[in-house]
Amino acid sequence: MARPLRSARLRAAALTLPLVFFVGVTFIAPLGSILVRSIHEPQVADALPQTLASLEAWDGTSVPSEDMFRTLATEFRLLDEQRKLGSVATRVNRLESGMRSTMLDTARALGDADPDSWRDAMIAADPVWGEAKAWLAVRRAGERFTLRHYLNAIDLDRDASGNIVAQPPDRRIYLPLLFRTLGVSLVISVICLILGYPVAYLIANASPARSNLLLLLVLVPFWTSLLVRTTSWIVLLQNQGVVNDLLVAIGVIGDEGRIALVYNMVGTLVAMTQILLPFMILPLYAVMRSISPVHLRAASSLGATFRQGFVHVYWPQTLPGVAAGSLLVFILSIGYYITPALVGGRTGQLISNMIAYHMQESLNWGLAAALGVILLLGVMLLYLVYNRLVGIERMRLS
Amino acid sequence: MRQSMASFGFGERMGRGLHLAFCAAVLIFLIAPMLVVIPLSFNAEPYFTFTEGMLSLDPEAYSLRWYRNVIEDGIWQRALGNSILIGVAATAIATTLGVLAALGLANPAMPGRGFVTSLLISPMVTPIIISAAGMFFFYSRLGLGQTHLSLILAHAVLGTPFVVISVTATLVGFDRNLVRAGASLGAGPFLVFRRIQLPLIAPGVISGSLFAFAASFDEVVTVLFLGGLEQRTIPRQMWSGIREQISPEILAVATFLVVFALLLLGAVEWLRGRGRSGAAGGE
């Protein structure tokens, strides 16, 4: 008896194996590389090996010895020749602002000649070399493994003596952005529920022919390219766009009083609501379709008003759909990137856009990776909840 | 429904009217944005709004110039070529691997089904910016940055969950006795698959692959991260158009994509109808 069962299990597992392997290599491994990037930053350590070795013995407060100045200057010179000094300087600069120009200026001031005193020459190039903070920044940037990207991602940092402290107020941007993303997602979920519930109810209770037609109206935007839908909103909402033209034409606003509806948070909210609304309507519809209209009729024949029947009989039965739709919209909103990037302007950006900024513009990949890991953990947690409530394999596509 | 409504009074009937009006407004909100794009793509002027000529239905105000520009533009031609190449290759990989995996997952003997399902669906539920960033690190380390191959692999893995889900759905009502019957009559596993299982799951396979293709055809973030100039696809070209110099050519392309979406939707709905009648016939 046991043998055929085992071979059936093996056969089933063998069928899934190619895809498991493929997902492992092309998806899980890339996610793993994000995790590695978020804690592993070897570039400075590789660039300044001797300086960092000599800094290990340094007490962290006094002005370093002549030897250490010479080692650092020699390594700077080497990096400058290899044209790598700029990227190393950028990394040190993230820990102590001003260090980028300090390092580049120092390398230029030292030139090719060997001075009598490296210490005097470097302090002459930039007095900050006489302070411990410059050396501490170099030492900390040289840590191969670090948790500072995670600290920075939640607006914390280490001070000179290694204590965890809050960032100065003007640099606390990530936690507010995270809360803004959560807030926007919550608002969009609630709006989608308010807009979607009556529509789902209408579709679920219409005659089959009408129900199919109405469902089609929900599915068409669902299938239409995200970029097309986002473009449409720009066309509709921009200053010289259809909505503003219409408002001017009917005299609600003057030609000078055109409202900024796009390239700000309004644009993000409107476009994302329209794009995510089908994800709310479809699960609601699926649940409502299975609720027999007999229940409401029974309630009304027992003397309940429509409102009573709805609140006590209908609404409780739709809760699984409400939970599924709201959670799905919330999860999708948290990770939204394309729409805020195109219609959000400066004020309508979400956490994903910050990750993209650090990936593509500031090139602070470690911080981008740490923000990505935090976002991923949050989304995974929400999916666990979704899985318990709805079942992830029951996610419907149409 | 109508019966139950009759028993309610005037107030309820007014409520029903309000409900219908509200639903109409929401449905217009859902559909209208795409509908506005279509007439504007025929605008003779380079504006994104209806000109007076358009509103008075003056034929002079309409033109096919933006369509001509797009069709004649080598950049859009190459973008279409890239989109099709990457989409078809990615869909072929996703469909092959996805169908096999769905067959395994549908087998009651499958060990660790919950975990494996979550793993296989994870590409669909991970925020795209994270997937794209990870793939960027991963493929540039492998020396595959800015290649078609990296994009094909990326779109393939992002498309597999659609195939797994829709094939699994068609297998839910599948009677495993048919497999046993086939096997007892001497058919090997491959013959059983080809003659019994494949015809029954075909609608799910095709609609899953259409989903995967549509996902690839609309995907822009991995192209932003992994692709160079040579790998620009239609969505990537639209992205530049929207960000840099927004021109009505974008609306012509958008209209084309709306038509394309309608065709795909029609195909999937038709297959769904067939799948239902097929499953009913099998029972």
C-alpha cells in the first residue's frame, strides 16, 4: 500500500519541480540578492584595506598618527588613478555630509608630490582631517556588514560613539513616507469599498444578461493596460485637460482658476482608485452572487425594513467579500509604483517611488534594498492574513 | 429581485433610483477615462482636449496623423517587435512550466501543497518595484543586464502564477478516475495527459497563457530596470512619452492597446464559457 502512494507523491512533486526550480533561480534568488545588498556593502572596505586595518587600532577620539595619514593619502592617490575615488567618496559622504568634496579636494591638493608631513598637508587641504569625525566616517563606511541601511530606513542613525539616535528632523523622511503610504492605501481601500459595494450588489442581483453586460464594464478597465489608464487620467485631469475645460465651460471656475488635479496627491488618489476598483468589485460580486435573495425577502416578509434587512441579514453575509476585496486593494496600493510615478508629481509619491529613486538616481542601493525588504515583509505579513481569510489559491483572475 | 422590491414602499423605490444613479456614476468613472482617449487620438491638433471643431463634429478637426506617425516611426516599430518577442518567449516558458506544476498541484498526493502554491504564486503578489530591483542586482551580477534574455526570464516568472492559477481552476472539477481508467486500459502517463487531461484543461491553459502574455505586454518596471535602448517595449516607450514629451501619438498607441485588451478579454470570456460547458460535459 505504501509504495504506490509514495510513487504518486513523487510523481506529483516531480511535475512541480521544474517550476519550483525556475521560480527559485529567477525570482527567489533575486529577492535574496536584495537581502544581501541591504546588509552587505564591501566597496569601501575593498577600496581602503590598509587604512581600515590601521584604523582598527585607533581609539576613535584622538587625531590619528602620521602613519595613518600617509596610508590614507596613498590609498586615495591609488583610487584617484583608477577613477574610483568619486564612488568611494560618495559612500563616505552618506555617513558624514561634506566628506565627498573633502576627499576629492584632498586628493587634488596632495597631487603627485610626497609632502614632508602627510598630516599637515592633509589638514591644510581640509581642516576636517584634524577632527575625529572624518576618520570615524571612513571607518564606519568601511564596515562590510552593516545594519545602518535599516536604521536609516526608519529614520535612525548611529552617532559618533555608536549609539542609536534619531536623524535630525530635516532628514526624517522615510517613516513619514511609510505612514503616508499606509494612509493613502487605507483611504483608497475605503473609497473602493464605498464605490464598489453598491455596484457589486447591482451586478449580483441583475438578470443574467444584464449582469454579464455590467460585469464586462468592470472587466474592460481591468484588462486595459495600466499605462493607458494612467495616460487617460493625465489627459482628463491636467490643467488644459478635459475636466478643467469642462468646469471652465460651465462656469464653475474661471479660466485663471483651473484646479491642479494631477501631478499631486489628488492625481494619485483618483487614478489609483479607478485602477484598483475592479479588484474590489470582483471578490464582492463573487460573494454576493452566492447569497440567496430569499434571505432578504424572508426578512421583509417578517416585517423588517430594507435597512434592517440589509444591516442584519445581507451585510454580515458579504463580510468575506468585503475583507477579501479591501485587503487585496490595500496590499496592491502599498506596493504601487507606476501610477504615483506618472501622475503623483512631488507630493503624491509612495514608498515604492522612494525605492526607485534610490535605485536609479541617488544610487544608494543599500538603502533602496533595506526599504525594499521592509516593504516586502509588510506585504508578506498582509498576505498571510489574506491567505487565512480567503485562501491565496482561491484568488480569482476574472 | 423585482418581486421583493414590489413589497417595499415609495421610499425604497426612491432608494433604488439613487442606487442605480450611483452605480451609473461609478461605472462611468471606471470606463470613461479610456473612452475619452479614443476620440482624442483622432484630434488634428496636438492638444489633449476636445477642440471646438471636434465638438461640432467638423471632419477637418479629425485626422489620422498620429496613427500615421506611430506606424511610420521606426522607434515604435522596434518597440512592438520587442514586446512581441519578449511576450511570446516569456509566455511559452510560463505556460510550459505552469501547466506541469498545476498538474502536480492538482494531484491529491502532492506533498506540501500549501507551501509550494504560495512559493509559485509569490511573483504575482510581490510589489513589482522589489522584484525589479532584485532582478537588476541579480542579472547585472550574472552579466545579463540589458539583454533580451533577462527580460524574457523576468516576464516568464512574473507570468507563471497566472498560468498556475487558471489551469488549477480548470482542474478543480477534474475526475481523477478518468486518469485511472486510461492507465488501466494501458495508456502511459504521457498518452493519458495528451488524450484525456489536455483537452479538458485546454481552456484554462489558453486563458492562462493569454493572461501571461497580457501581463508581459503591459509590464514596464522590469524593462526600466533590466532593459537598455535595444530592449525598449511598447509600455517602455509610452513611459518615456508620458514622462518626457507627451504627444498625441501616445493616445494613438493607447487606443491600439484598448482594442487589444478588448480582444483578449473577449477571448478569455469565450474560453471561460467553453471551459464551463466542457467541465459540465465531463461530469
